[in-house]
Amino acid sequence: MSRDTISRTERGMLEGLTIGALARLADALDASLVVELRWRGADLDRLVDRAHAAVQNAAAARLGRAGWVTRSEVSFNHYGDRGRCDLLAWHPGSSSLLIVEVKSRIGDFQDLLGRLDVKVRLGQLLAAQSGWPQPARIVPALVLKDDRAARAVLERHPAIFDRYGLRGRAALAWLRAPGDASGLVWYEGANSDEVRISGARRVRIGRSAG
């Protein structure tokens, strides 16, 4: 890139610059380029939330049919580790705890997997404060919107998602008969507005001093 281009970028004069040029500049600075699309203010957020809720509802309904007890939007704050589980699911027959992250689209997947690892580490705490016994196994799961974009991310980064070895039909079969597994991935359609979470409720995990 020319010095003039870099100078104009530093001054915020981005007219005529392509996303590719900005991405190359970010790479040279060992930085990340984030492009945010806004459409009619908060309306875009509502559309994204609606797609996320549809996938989440479909996943909870599937888990219920397979014999899992689900809790939605389980928040936690434990010695500086804080966040929220989209779905927390308990399988009484196998004493399995499933920590589910729902994504209608994948952005920073490394941050996504890092946050999911934190939730797995706190799995026993999450189970106990949800009123469940100590789990025999704690398994993370990614539930993605069933589209080409989500599948392409996994295909382009096989090493990063290597832990999530049970995918698609194999993951769904595991839900019906849980055993040892390092991680699951399955897909749900995002057009399931008619699906409702049966028996799900919000749970707040108590704050611990730290």
C-alpha cells in the first residue's frame, strides 16, 4: 500500500478504499478489522436476535424430545468469569451436562470457543446451582444456523474446531444415547418461530466474591 493510502486511512479518509485494502493494513498491524452493518438503528439487532431465538428454540425442543431437561439464558458470575449459557441441558439417565452455544452467524470463532471453554470449566458449578447432581460428563455443543456460511467456517478451520468431532447426524444420535464425547456440532433451521421451549426458565447463577 502506498504511503498516501496509509496516511488517508490514518486520518479517517476511507472513500475509495476497499475492504481488502483495510484488511491488509490491519494484518500488517497485527490487528483485527471489524465491519459493522447498521440498518434502521436497532431493527437489525432485532432481526439477528429473532434468528438466534429461532435456532435456540429449535435446539431446546430437539433436546426435550431426546429426554433432556433444559434451562435457557443461564447467567453466571464466578470469581471474574462471567457470561451466559444459551442453553444448559441435563440428561438424567446418563448424568450428562450439555453446555450449548447457539449461533445464527459466526463472527469471532476463536473468542466463541474460548468463552465456551470457560463454561465447560464451570460446568459442575452450573449444574449444582441449577439443582442437578454432579455430572458424570460435561460436554460442549455448538448449534448453528443451517446454512452454507456456518458450514464453510467449520470447513475452513478444521484444526480449530477439531474438539467438536461429533457433527450432524452423529451428534443427534449422541443426544439420544449420551456417552463420552469431546464436543458436538449440529444445525437447526432458523425458520422455527412456531417452536416453543417447553418447561424452560431463566436462571441466575449467584455472584461469588472475588
